[in-house]
Amino acid sequence: MTGMPAWNDHSDQELWSTVAFLQKLPGMSEQDYAALVMASIAQGGHHQKGSEDSHGGASPSMGGH
């Protein structure tokens, strides 16, 4: 029971947006990260299980959120 849980409630687009975000995260400044957080909050925040997420991902500047 130590495996990573499945993210079956996220679309492929959401998962790939998350991967793109994680790839950019190491080189991101605190200011860049804060701007993404604020943009995400302004656009409605996070994925809601059971509903279609119109933002589609992790980050507004990376083609997702």
C-alpha cells in the first residue's frame, strides 16, 4: 500500500498541465510562483471532483488553468 494513488478524477489535460507545471517549478522565482497562485485563485482555484473543470490544468500561463 505504498504506491502513488491514481488521479482518475482528473482529465488528461489536467494531468499534463500538472506535469508541465512541475517541470517549470525548479526554475521559477518566488514572484513568478506567487503570480501563478494569485491568477489561479482569481480564476476559481482548484479542480472540483465530479464537475467539468473549465480551466483544465495547473497553471494559467502554461496553457492549463
